[in-house]
Amino acid sequence: MKKWLFGAALFASGAVAVGAVNTFFEYTNTTEFCTSCHTMQWNKAEWMETVHFKNRVGVQAECADCHVPKEFFPKVAAKIIAVKDIYHHLIGTIDTKEKFEAHRWTMANRVWEKMKATNSRECRTCHEFADMDLAVQGRSARRKHEAAAMEEKTCIDCHQGIAHRLPKEPES
């Protein structure tokens, strides 16, 4: 009887823990949470001027759609890595527009490298070569998407700056 009770308590504790982690992830994946720091207001303003915010079909990509994997273990890894963002927010690394712009090239390249390493995994939750109707695309887009699929390119190889302004490369 005691083993059964212990097992039930252990199962219930695990279920509560999983629920708490899931609730935390859901909350921290909201655009409201992501842009609650004043340092993210510049990113938010840029995003609001792109097709990922407002478009002819009314589909809106939120911050987490592009920056957080859907799968559990990659999501956990992304959340752990994101702790550095909180740290840098707290110590003021990018707390002014000037500081933000000074670090923008490095931050953007870090995101682009992650996207290349994962074959633009987050992009592909909405955009997959196999699902594209190339016949309705413009001639240039159709040609480039056909070539990209054949060459096994990833989205970010061509679409840097699609949701945020492209940073200026630092002068050497």
C-alpha cells in the first residue's frame, strides 16, 4: 500500500512540475514578455514594419516563432542560453540605442549562425520548400527558391533582415 501511495505522489509531483515548466515556457514565449524590456522595443518597432507582423493573409509571426524551437529539448537549451540575455539586460550591455547598435552585428550573427546550424528550423515551421507553390511566385523568387532547394540552402542564407533591420558590418 505504501509503495502505491509513494508512486502516486511521485507521479503527481512530476505532473505538477511538467505543468509548471510548460506554463513558464508558454509565458516566456509571448511577444509581450519578450518585448517587456525597453531594450527590445527597438526590435519590436522594426518587426512591426515587416511582413512577419502585418501581411495580406493576416498571419503574424511572434518572437518565439522565430527564436525558440518547438521541440522540447531544443526549447530547454534555448531557454538556458537566453539567461545570458537577462544577464546583459541587468548589467546594461545594451540599455541604450547606441549600445544596442554597437552590439547589433555580433548579436545578429549569433542568431544567423544558430539558424544555419539548425537548417532554419524555426523558419521551416511555416516555410518549407516542398509546400511552396512556386507557380504563384514571381519569376525571381521562383528561380531562387528552386535553386536554394536543390543546393540545400537554408532560409537565412538569403533572408537575413527579413524581420529586423540588417545591421551594419563593423569597419575593420
